[in-house]
Amino acid sequence: DLHEYFRIQFEGQYVQKGAEFTDEAVLDVTAEISLDYIEFMVPFTLTIPTNSAIAPRLYAGPALGIEVSCNLSVEGGGLDESADCDEDADASARKSTDFSVFFGGGVDIAVGSGAITLDVLYDLGLSSIDDTPGEDIDVKNKALLVLAGYRFFFGS
């Protein structure tokens, strides 16, 4: 029966994304932007049936990230500064939402009355997070998520 192996869930999680870049004009200056999101995911999950304690699965689905904080740090060339993105004119022109799709796989390893879970997901941004007026700059988030946990099974 397909419903035993296929499910749709709704999940929320805290994720950190960001980027590091070097100014091409001043090679010894490196800037790093760190974006923190509350991300809501709707994974479509297919569990591959096996006759063992190991249950592999595949994931895919959409996600919506809502920014909760942003920090910018600059090092090199005599600089060592860190600030909230809203205090920096270059970093403040960003969208507070991030739309993406994710895909990946994982495995449950039965232990006791639950299972150890290991997952690897790739989160690919669909929309640009840049919101600079008058410019069409395409800046999209990408993230590799490695998740581990323990799943408890309740009921029959």
C-alpha cells in the first residue's frame, strides 16, 4: 500500500545561511554575511521498503525562509568590523524572505522503540534575496544540510 511509504509533512527549523566574498579591487579585504532564518518546509517523503532495521528514504519539496537576523563582518586592509546588516547601506537592500526547493535522502536505523535518523538535504534558492533599488542582481541562497536525530514511535 503506497500510503505506508509516501508521506507529506510540515516542518519548521532554524537555519543559518551566508556567504564569504573578497573585494576584487582590494584583494586583502574579505566580507562575510550571515543570514539566520526560520524555515518552513513541506517535504514529500518516499520511504524505500526493506526487510531490515535500516529504512532509506528520499525527500523533495518547497521551503519558505523568514529572516530573523543578518550580520555583516569585514576583515583585512586594517579593518575588523562586524555590524547588523540594517546598519550597512550595502547589506540592508535584501529581501526578508527566501523561497527555495530542497531534495535529498536519509536513513532510519531502528534502535529500541525508535530510530536514529541521518539526513542530507540540498536547499536551492529560487528567488533572489537582493532588493537593491534600480539593479537586477541575482543573489540566491544555497545550502547543504546535514541532520541527525532520534525519532520516537508512538502508538501501534
